[in-house]
Amino acid sequence: MVYALPRASVLPYQIFALFGLLNFAIIGSFVFGIRKVHLRMKGLTLSEGVEIDETTAKLRLDFDRRRLKGLWIGAVLYSLIFLNGLRLGFAYVGRLPLVAIVFGEIFNASILTVFLLEIRKVYRRFENGKPRQS
């Protein structure tokens, strides 16, 4: 991105925004992949069908509680971002293209939905009493 920044002024803004989103998606996949490997090395995630002892199960339960707290904080903050985006979308209806406003809100809603689905997944693990596996 740093290499392309000086040349960005000659590109249409749609292409610049598309490649920016693509770069963020690639960076995000690296970050989440590294995090998954890190958690697997700590013993907090295992492959399907692997038996665990009681100490590891307690560690995972603790991890899920901390993760749940972080997910709730993220969901609340992102819901505020989503609502602010709606407000700004209505405020700039005549000045911004409608497609950009709708795309932005769909993107924000999908991120908020991921937060809520992850929260639901953790609560289901708590209800079932099963240790965390993924």
C-alpha cells in the first residue's frame, strides 16, 4: 500500500477503495491465521475428536469467559459505529452515491453480525457444558 500511495491520485477512487479493502482482507486473514496457530500452541484450541484433561477444560472455560467479554465490548462498540454510519448515510444522501452508502452499511452490518454469531457460539458452548473446540 505504501508503494502504491503516490500513484493513488491517478486512479479512480473506486479502484483505490477496492484495493484498500482487498489489502485489509488479506492482512486480516494473516492476523486471524497467526492467532489461531498461537492459540493452538497454547492448547486452547484442538482439532475435532481430541480428548482433553480437566485442567485444559478449565483453561478453555476461562478463555471463553475472557473472549466473551471482549466480544461483547466489540459488539457494543461496533453497534455504535453502525448506528453512526446510518446517521451519516442519511445526512449525506444527496452528496454521496447511494451505492456507496448502501455498500458501507451492508459491510458494517455483516461485521456486527459476525460479532453476534461468535457471541452466540460461545454461549452455546457454555449451555452444553462442552469444552471449546475449533
